Amino acid sequence: MIRVFPFFLEAAWVTIQLAVLSGAMGLACGALGAAARLSRSPALRFAGAAYVSVIRGTPALIQVFILYFGGPQVGIQLDAFEAGVLALGFNIGAYMTETMRGAIISVDRGQTEAARTLGLSRFETFRSVTLPQALRLMIRPLGVNINALIKGTALVAAISVVELTYTAQRYIGSTYKPFEMFLLAGVLYMAIIYVTGLGVNWLDRRAALR
Amino acid sequence: MTDRPIIDIRHAAKSYGTLEVLKDISLQVKKGQIVAIIGPSGSGKSTLLRAINDLDPLTSGEVWLEDAQVNKKLPTRQYEAHINSVRQNIGMVFQHFNLFPHLNVRDNITLAPKMLKGISKAEADQLAVEQLNKVGLLDRIDYYPSQLSGGQKQRVAIARALAMKPKVMLFDEATSALDPELVEEVNLVMKQLAEEHMTMIIVTHEMGFAQDVCDRVLFMDQGVVVEEGPPEVIFKTPANERTKNFLRKHLKGQN
């Protein structure tokens, strides 16, 4: 147990990297997706809706497999880590699209009306009235998305990214102790999630309306 | 010259499908005039008010602010630029205040002037001080909306609208959401504006206030102006049966 611990820590670091990179990508996809879904252009609205329903309608594992195993067939050559980050980021982005869209549309309509009657343009209203209020509303639900993402990184064990779950499986082979190995991986996941949760709480408190 | 209306509504009509909420309404408001619009809920009075700054666009008819047509038909881009500049001249106060909760009182007031009038931060702050003085809330300049009472919120909302130096002020049931004891402080601010000859169009349920402050009263029902005239006529000797019925219900218990 003590002997394998350093390898698990290394693997946890890979899991953190996966989560941070795909989380950042997810936020970007979410912002673009939400912008598309709330756009005045019907084509963009359709594209945003299609993105969300395709991604949410299929297993994340299938999406990872399509990119990693299917990618080379259409000329996309990625190593396992890259494919993992892209697939996970694109996947969580669809959920974040809905989170962000929900936060934006739940800002009271009266806010927009008040800003528009003062003479602010649609964009000025969004930037200085709607968005600051929506950001506060989306911190917690985005935290939930991030939580799901951290646990979802376990999927890329299936394409042999040497992260926590893959490492646990690997050391079962040499130690014959599946209970301890999976338990250790679980504890490390929980530690990562706990610290992330503290960060989300801190952000939420800081952004709270007086 | 002084007789030219500042707000000129010509044959305003609006319908949602087959439901006609406004039926051929025309209304002229001259500079310095104070007009009250009364009537039962669903009569179209708020819709008419919100048509004046094109917040609720008309189905047909025209709205003019001095020599500019507010609801001009333009391609989207041009319309946006046009309406944003027109709206700077029309202040609006809402039933639910609609203060920006993430900004303090000062920033609520200075947001639009800073963005749209290119004034410096110092000038904007000075403007906030002036407007807050007017509504008697200078000591609340650093507060957030959630720290204010309803009456104070509405007074800040009035100050925010006034900071754009509008030519006309629209009030959409400005005191309807307030506790009874907070109504008076908002009414006082509105009376003070009346004394300064601000042009105002006021949708209200408060007959007493309409009677005291307004030059003209419009009674609306089912999308039409049933009767209009000076308050002493409308309230004391209404000609129309519907007006009489409405006032009988609303003046009961008031004096």
C-alpha cells in the first residue's frame, strides 16, 4: 500500500490535469453554446440545440471512443491524453451550455427593460446588467458540472490514459488487492472533489449579493 | 411653438392574435403637462404607456417624441441605434423598481450617463449627488438596493431615470407594489417633479393622487379611452357610465 502510494499521487495529478484542461474547454464550449442558444440567429440557435442534444443524448464513453478510436479513420490522430481532454471538455461543455443559458434567462426581465429604457443597447445591457447577475447565479450549478467532470475523467481509463482509475486497475494486477486499490483511488477522487468544492463555496460567497 | 405636443400618439392599436388590447388611441401631451391614465386592470393602460418608448411595440399607429417618430420602421441595426437614442429622452419608472441589485445606489444612477453621455466619473458622481439630493436619499449613496425600503428603492429608480435628463417621464404604477405607509414618500417626489414642470404620464390606481397632481385624466377600458378631461370633471361629474362604475368602486374608502 505504502509502496504504490507515490504512483497513485502521480496518477491523481494526471486526473487533475485532465479535469482542469477539459474544465477550461468546457467553460469555453459552454459560453459559446449558451451564446448560440440565446442568439437572434435561427441557424445558431439550431446549432446550439443540436450540440446539446447530441452530447447529452449519447454516453460520454462512446464520445471518448469515437474521438480516440474513430478519429484516425477521418484523419484525426491524437494521443490518449489529448483525446481524453477534448472529448471530456466537449462533453461537459454541453451541460455547461444549459447551466449558463439557464442562469442568463433567469435574470429578471425587468432588469433588461430598465436598462433598455435608459438607452443602453442590447450588448451594453448584457455586459453591464444581465451578465454580472447571471455569473453569480451560475457559480453553484457550474460547480456541480465540474464535480461530474472530475468523476467523469475515470472514463478515459478505457483508452489507457494513466490516471487514477487506470492506475488502480494496473496495481491490482501486481498486488491482488482490488479492494484497497479502488478504495485508495476513491479517497483521492474525493479529496480532489472536496478541495474543488471549497473553491466553489469561496467563489460563491465572494460573489454573493449584499 | 409651445403648443406643439412633446408626445404625440396617433391611432395606436395593438393586438395579440385576435385580442385587441389597444384600439385606435390618439393622445397628445404638451410640454409640462401631467397626464394620469386610470382604468381597470387589463384595460390597456400599461400597454399604452409601454408603447411610448416602444417597449411594447404597437401593431399599427405612430408614436412621436417631438419631431422624431419613436416607432419608426427601420432595418434592425438602424432601429437599434435609433431607439437607443430616443429612449435616452424618455425616463421610465416601473412598478417593481427594477434597480440593478449588483450595483450600489451611486452606480445605479451613473451607469447609463457614464456609458451613453461620455461624462467623466467625477461628473457622473456629481450627477448622482444632485439627483439623490432631489429625492432626499443622499445618505444612501453607498447602499445596495437590498438595503433599502421599497419607497427608497422607488425614489432611487426615479433619480436614476432623471439622471438622463429626460424630456418626459413615464410612471407605470410606481406605487402599486409599495406598503401603504411608503406610498407617500414616492408621491411627494412625484409632486415635486410636477412643480418643476416635468412632463409626466402616470398610470396609476391612486385616484387621490391623480386628482391632486394631474392636469388631465384619461379613463381607459377594454383598449379604448372611454373618457378624458380635467380631474375635477372626471372625478366629480363623469359623463360615461363605465367611468362612473369604475370610480364608484375605487373612490370607496378614499376621500
